[in-house]
Amino acid sequence: MATVLEMPQPEKTAHAAAARPASEIPLASGLPFLGNTLEMAKDPAAFFVRCYHDYGPVFKVKVFGRESIVIAGPEAALFMTTREGRDALRSKEFNQGVADEYGATEVINGVDGPRHIRLRTLMREGFSREAVHGQYDAMVEITDRALARKWSAGARLPVVEAIQYLIVEQLGMIMTGQAPLDYVEDIRFAILTILNVLVTRQRPQIMLRDPRYKRARQRVDQLGQHMITDFRQRLEAGTAPDNLITDIIRANRDDKDLMPDRNLILTVTGPYVAGLDTAANTIAACIYGILKEPGVAARVQAEADELFAKDTLTEEDFRKLPVINGAVMEAMRLWPIAVAQMRATNYDFEFGGYVIPKDALLYVGTSVPHFMPEFFPEPMKFDIDRYQRPRAEHLQKGAYSPFGRGPHSCLGQGLAEVLMAMCVARIFHRFDLALPTPDYVLKTKTTPTPGPAMSFAVRIVRERHAGLV
Ligand code: HEM
């Protein structure tokens, strides 16, 4: 499907010779001057699906006056997981800005090759499902503590923001044993600005000079510094917990090449950057889907009630939630936070019959199949039963990639799945919610990451079960 052109691979020359030059890659139709800027800003997932239908798996888009190549569809998703995909693509260009902002040499999602593997190995366990091992009951308490702050019967609640607070508290608990309550607002503000300006580049650099941002960044640094000091002491005293932050601090002590001092603050506060907007957007979209699709809320509540009737909760209990996990998976399919993965190319290679040139900036539209009826019949329907066997629609090749594909696929997937299931289960166990009106249609945003608009609010109709706090 894809063939390296520049590297000496004689058996592939014939294939390569047949490939058409990049100049012939079709440019997506758009508006004069603006090109595809508006269509992309409005709904990037729908835009890529439209282009895939019109042009196939390779096309160009013009956004803000700049043309970029897109490879999309199941072909592109599968390409990401091949050796060719791994070797041909790099991610530094799109992530070094965040490292620079923190004075760090690198950030994990901007590193490739053997060094990237070493960093992933270091952090794999801390970011996994096992990170919550033995803490499920504490997580329920933390969730209730966060819910107690804003979720009360009769209230109209903007969902995305409320969930962002919840996620910061949960992540803080898992990583440090404490929710960083005094820092929640600063973490949110700094991280959303960083994502907007430095990662997705949808806002101007001048926002980094805003005094409010600078203050929030200083506070995040302060939090990072506290975490570092605290965990260094605990490591010395032999009382450090078995978790991500301990692994990072230990690496800094034992292997300065892998984890130099200057990378520490970004690395220990990194989970907030990676987890805040992604999980909050998905949970908010999931709440919408559950409330919108008739009959689903009652099924979610029945499953959640059964879960919380147990004396103590374990990892196994969270794996076995077909209704709730199905709803979360549907939210990730229909409202993917990573519509495309952004990469640069290391050398010329062939994809879909065209030459993709060296040093091109590339969008890899791995979410396009999420909307293809060939994979997901009635693709716009929020159908939580798709994932159960014998249907298991997500298991078809290249069909489902909410956590990305390839060497940089989400390292926090296991942790994210637990957090999201916990939030959805607890919220629907505790409350009856309603959409603003029964015919309400979700408004979405694209900055910093695609998801429900900040204005999306639900009505808390009544409290079904009291919380622990
Ligand atoms: C709904 C929740 C989430 C979704 C859909 C999601 C999705 C993704 C995607 C698509 C990528 C790949 C980006 C790329 O290839 O350029 C990624 C990377 C990553 N995610 Fe997540 N993520 C979620 C939550 C989390 C959470 C909660 C954490 C940790 C607390 C996390 C940690 C990471 C890390 C560390 C990477 C970088 C991996 C690497 O570069 O090797 N994610 N995520």
C-alpha cells in the first residue's frame, strides 16, 4: 500500500515509478482565498469524511493559506501501525513548542525512534489501568467530592467545564494521592492556552504573554516543583508510592540522560496536559449521547446502580460494563478528540498511488472510518451495542482509532478508560439529568480540541443517590 521511495529498496522501484507526483494530489474544493479554512474549523471530522468520499485516501487541503497533504481512511489508519509508517513519519514539529515553553529538551509525543521507546517504557505502567489498582473506592470518594462542589438538584450545569474540574481532581489523586484543589483553575487555564497556541495552533502566540496565562503557568510550575520535592523526599525515605511520578523522579535520579532536570516539571505535570481536555470532551459528549438516544440513560443507570451496590470496587468490575463502556466508545467514535494525527515525513514514500514528499506536513485522518457505513452501519446513530460480539464493529481492520495509531498511540488509554467509566457511572448513579430541551442538538467546538461546546449544559433534575461526602 505504501512504499518507501528514497531508501534503497530495489524490489519496490517499479511500484515507485508508477506513483504520481505530489503535485497531482487533488486539492479539496473550497472557497476562493479561504480554501478549506471554514469547513475545517466548523467540523474537521465531517470535512475529512467528505474529502475521503470525493478524492479517496490522499488529498490536499488549504487552511489559512497553507496547503497540507492528508492521508485518510482505513488505509491510513493501518499504515500508521506498519513499520513503514513508523519509519516514514515523525512528530517533533508539532510538539516541540510545548517543550520549549517549559524550557524542556523534549516532550514524549515529540520524540521518535529508540529514545521514544525508552520514554514510553519508563511511563507505561504509571499511565496504565493498573495505576488505579487498589484505589477504586478512593476514586469514588474523590469523584463525589468534586460532584459536591457544583452538581446540585435544580442546577443548570455547563458540562465540559464541570468535567474538567473532575478530571483534574481524579488525576491529582492517582498521581500524588491528593487532588490539587488550589491549583485546579490555574491548571485548566494554562493547559487550555497551551493546547490552543502551541499544539493545535489555533490561537496567536501573543496569548502566551497574557498576564493571566503567565500567572497560571507560574502556578503550574509551582505545583510541579512541589511534586518533585515531595517525591524526591519520599524516594529517599523509601516511602514513595508505586506510580508514574515516582518512576519519573527515579529516572531523573538514576538516568539523567533519559530524564534531565529541565524536563521534570513538564513531565510530572504532563498527565494534566494529555488528560484534561481529551477526557473531559469525551465524557461531556458521552453524557449528551446517553441523554439524547431514547432508552440509553435508563440502561446506564441500571448498570451503574449495580456497580455501586458492591461493597468494594475492583479493576474487573470496570472492565465488565458493556453499557457504560459502550456509551464511552460511541462518544469517542462520534466525537473523536483526535480527528487527525499530525506528522512530518522523513523521506519520500508512496501512499495511495502518490508520492508523499520528504518533510511534508501531513494530517493522518484516522477517524474517517468512524463515519463510514461500511464499518459502522447507520454511522450517525449513538448505538452503544455495536461493540458487543458478534457485532464488534470496532474490531474490523482500520475501523476504530479513538486513541490514535502507531508508536504514539495514547499511552494513557487504560487510565482514560477507567476514569471515563468511573465518571459516567457515578454521575448517572447519582443524578437524573436532562438536555436543555428534548430536541436539543449538541453544539460543538474545535478549539483547543474538538468536542462539545463549552455552552453545552444539562439540567440536574434530581439526586437519585446521596454521595459519600
Ligand atoms: C478520551 C481520552 C483520551 C483520548 C481520546 C486520547 C487520545 C490520544 C491520542 C489520539 C494520542 C496520539 C496523538 C498523536 O499520535 O499525535 C494520545 C497520546 C497520548 N495520550 Fe491520550 N487520550 C486520552 C486521554 C489520555 C489520558 C487521561 C492520559 C494520561 C493521563 C493520556 C496520555 C497520553 C500520552 C502520554 C500520549 C503520548 C504518547 C506518545 O507520544 O507516545 N491520554 N492520546
